[in-house]
Amino acid sequence: MAADARLSGELNLAAMPRLLAQADALVAGGQLDLGAVTRVDSAGAALLLELSRRARARGIPLKISGANAQVRSLIEFFSLQEVLALS
């Protein structure tokens, strides 16, 4: 199994092109570590949804760990708890 993918910094519109280009590699291991992510905006939430969608399409249940309070709050605000598997 591939190592956990670790994201850092802000997950925002500016980060989207770079992270989407890496999407398949990011979901390959089934684990996404957000421990070093400082902030997520709505574009970042959309990115997390896209990563989850790509993982599911490959038969990989994506687990997300290390989400800080801001990230968890945003996910709850958009009612994405059932779609994004936070641990």
C-alpha cells in the first residue's frame, strides 16, 4: 500500500490546479493527512470532494485524518460529514 498523502498549507482556489494534477497519486494509498493544512475554503472543500470521488471510482475508500477545527467546521457547514470520512 502507498504511503499516506500529506497536504499542507491552505487548500484554496490557488492550490487547486497543482493538487488536481496530483489527485490520482494523492488518493492511491486511501489515506489523506490534513494535519499540516492551515485553512480550507469552499474551493478546498470541493477539492476534498473531488479526491473522494476519484478514490471511490478506483474502489478505494478514502480516509481523511488530521483535520483541524476550521476544516471540520467547514465540512459540517456544508453537511459533508457523510461523504468525507474524517477520522
